[in-house]
Amino acid sequence: MSVEAKNKKGGKWEKSNTSLYSIAAFPGEEIKSLTLGNSSNSKPFNIVYSTGTSQATALASGYIALIRDYYNSKNITLSNTEILNKLRALHSTTEDHPDYLSPFQ
């Protein structure tokens, strides 16, 4: 599965990896993230803003986990193909503001 990154305005992020096999696009610009602290500060972690397709892929993984959990709670087991079809149905690689809640309705 290939994932693309979206910018803060909902469009394709200008440096996003793209592919003919892209299934979905998720936010990938200025994503709030945590990094480990270092000896120069006493904090165990730092809050940073990261940008890239990797951030979009992490969000896609969490989103898929939420879809699986939602349907499992209704005693429905989705195959990997069914999940890919739900991601494709978002049209998130072609629409600027896809309805990410639609699989849960």
C-alpha cells in the first residue's frame, strides 16, 4: 500500500511521494510529534513539528487500526482487501478535503 501526504490546506503536499499504486493520502505537513529530550534540557521529550510522507504513513496506520477496531466492536471482521476498498472510497488522493469519518458511518 502506498500513502501520499496532504498539506495543511488539504491538498497534496508538494514534496509527497506519489505512485500509481497510492491508496490514500493523509495529513503530512507540520504534524505535532515527540522526540526524546537530550542532556541540554531536563525534559524527557520535546514537542516538534515534522513534515513528510512518513508522518502521513504513521497516521494511515493508526487510521487503519481505528477502522479495524470499529468494525471488530460490531463483530464484523474486515479482510485486508475490504480495508483497502474503504481507503480507496475516501478518494483522498484526488479530493482536497475527503470525509475521513465516512468508514465509521
